[in-house]
Amino acid sequence: IIANHHLQQIFDNILINAIKHNRNLNIEIQGNISFEKKNDINFIKIEFIDNGIGIIDERKKLIFQRVESDKKYGMGTGLSLTKDLVKKFNGFISVANREEQDFSRRK
């Protein structure tokens, strides 16, 4: 994989955010790896699923953008750099809630 030396930084940013924004005493993060085909191109799909409260739709639109951090939401450059790295190697990154209609629903 061409992006090998960047994978640790990508995973670190994702996992640190999953931990930092989780209010549970026991933080659970599950990793899934699968293969996916998009537009006749084969991809390796890596998912991180945590037991956090989720993200409201308005925040999902901004989560990978570089913004001035007011520390209210803890957003800065980490996830925007992650998106830039993933995109550099023709990958895709997205965020979704476990329950599509209810961002606060827990397992």
C-alpha cells in the first residue's frame, strides 16, 4: 500500500477523536476491515465503530474541515489532515452514526 507510512497518523487521529469525544466510562472501539468496489475500483474499507453518543448532522458537514478551534467542540486540524491524507491516496473518509435518525442512541 502506497500510504503505509501515513496509516498510523490517520488511525491515530480517528481513534484519539473517538476516545476524546466519548462520555462512557468504558470506551469501546470496534474495527472492521472489508473489501468494497466503487466505480470499478477495488478498495479496502476500514471502519471504526465506537460507543460514543454520535454526531449531529450539522457537525458532520464540518468535521473534516480545517477551522479555527474554539475548543468548544475540540475541532482543529487533526481530522482535516486525516481527510487530506486519505484523499491524497484516492481514498474516501466519512462519518456516520450507528442509528441514522438518532445521533444520541447508544448500543
